[in-house]
Amino acid sequence: MVKPIMRDPIFLARNAVPATKEDLSVGQDLYDTLDAHKEGCVGMAANMIGVNKRIIIFVDELGKYNLMYNPRIIRSSGVYETEEGCLSLDGVRKTKRFRSIKVEYQNEAFQIRRKTYEGRTAQIIQHEIDHCDGILI
């Protein structure tokens, strides 16, 4: 179901709690909501639709939607400065990102996975994990 975008900075600044198998429907809501905003958005975290859980979705370099439960960055390299926007916030802000990251996460079967991402996809994932950590750009 397409959900409204959360814009309350106090809610968005909270640390998300771990997702469980009972939160699988939140993943579908994230997919539906991201798809509805695909013209101006390439990633979302659950708190952006009002759910304080560690769940993110993003579009990779091939245009495929990727859903992660309980993602965390376990390795990073190549820091750089960039500018980003966010559906939950007005305007564009400067931030620092890493060119390469290794992420540990759970898939929809809650199996642990690890994968390395680079470039724009790595940047998107970092933005969404920041949301999970209550960090606003």
C-alpha cells in the first residue's frame, strides 16, 4: 500500500528498532511507496512512511528494487563529499559518503547476507541506513 511520506523531524531523528518477520508487510509498503515516487526518489527507509523499523529499499544501478531488513555497514572506504536531497526534507544538503561499502543485512526470509556496493548505489544505501540511525542530512 502506498503510504504518505513522513516529514516530522522529531520522528525521523529516532533510532529505528530491529525488524522481525512480522514486519514483512512494511517491506511491501516501502516497495509500493517507492514505486509511486520513482520519478524523484531512488530509496526509502521505513521511518519515511511512519514505521520505526530497520528496513530499507533502494533502486540499484540496474534499476532493480532491493529490500533489506536490519542493514548495517560493516566496511567502508573512499570518503567523499556530495549533495543529497530527501523526500522527507526540503532542499539539498552537503554530506560525506563512502565510495565503497560492505553491508550485512537480512533478506525477506531473514537470512543473513553480505554484499559490497559501490558508487551511486552505495551512496543511496548510506542515505537510507542514516535514516535508520536517526541521522538526517
